[in-house]
Amino acid sequence: MELAYNGKRIKERSLTDLKNLVSKGEGLYLEFKYKAKYPEKIIREMVAFANTSGGQLLVGVDDDGTLSGLKFADEEEYVLVREIERAITPALNYSIERLRLPNENEILIFHIPESDNKPFKAAQKVYVRHKDRTIQASKEVREILKGRKKDKSLRFNYGDKERQLMTYLADNAHITIDTFAKICDIPKKQASRTLVLMVLTNVLRYEARDEGDIFLPV
């Protein structure tokens, strides 16, 4: 796959380009790893990027952005590629770039585009990205990822509970499944189904969070 960085082809990327990228810090699209010591953790980040908005994973960069590099980049790359092929399903589309530092160590840069073939799993678990964190996806997020892949038109009936929901969101920034179930006096399962459907019909959007997903107006 041919890649570009700010309009440049990857082969033209310089150390200055890399430093500028790293200076932004970790975030929704960028993750640093010092080395491939725990490959199972690294592939979770890759899966999260593919399930969210894509991103770049840099191996050989400290959490504080220091470019330490890898002395044995060939070995580190082999370990990670083997783990990607073993543990990620379906097969992940990615590319690898290598950049040599002045100290002769190398940085491995994994480019993971957002994919339409969601949800991706690492060791049978689904992960998504929220800001600079990777989170295990809830049942609702998994259903949303699956539902967006289906080629069909979805509709929902705008009834009393949907009206109560939108009234609540007119005065509040977001809502959770528990809150929706409580204000409408409906089972959590029904609240869950309704919120998932409203995301799939682009009435709401969601943010995955460790403490529980939130749902917001589009």
C-alpha cells in the first residue's frame, strides 16, 4: 500500500518529520511503545486503531517521546508480525516503515488504516480507541461496529421513549444506558437496543469509555 505523510511519500520522511509527529504526543491516532516486549498488548492498540479511525504505532519511542530506537529491529518486527498474523482476526491491513536514528537504532512505524471490515479482534476480544487510550469494546459498541458493516437501511419508530431521550439530551451533554432505562422506566436491554439503533441511523453518536459508554447527539 502506498503511504503518504503530510503529502510526502513515506520514503521521503525525515528524522525531522518523525520528531514533529512525536512532539504531538500520544492521542487518538498515535501510540508509542518502547519495545515489543509484550506483543499481545501492542496488537490490542492496532486492533483499536482499525476499529476506530486508524492510526500509527511507533515502536522504539518512550512514553515521554524520547526516540530511543531498537537495536535489533529485525527481531522486534518479526515478533510483532508473527503475533499480528496469529492473534488478530480478520486479517489486518497494515504497513511497516523503518527509520534509522543517528545512533544506528531504528524506529518501527506501523500504519493501520481504519477498516470497513470491522470488528477486528485481538485474542477474540474487540478493542476501540478513545483519546489516547485503548478500551475493550462493550456489547453495544460491538453491535454498532457489526451493524455499520451491513448493507441495509435501518429505521426506528420515534415513540415516547425516544422523545424522552431527546428531551433529556436537550438539557444534558450525554446519556448512558442506565440513565436512559431509568428515566423511561424500561429494561436495560431495551434501552441498549434503542441506543444502538439510534447510533446506526445517525441520530446519535457514541464514545467508548472505561467507566461505560456515553451517547450524544450527532
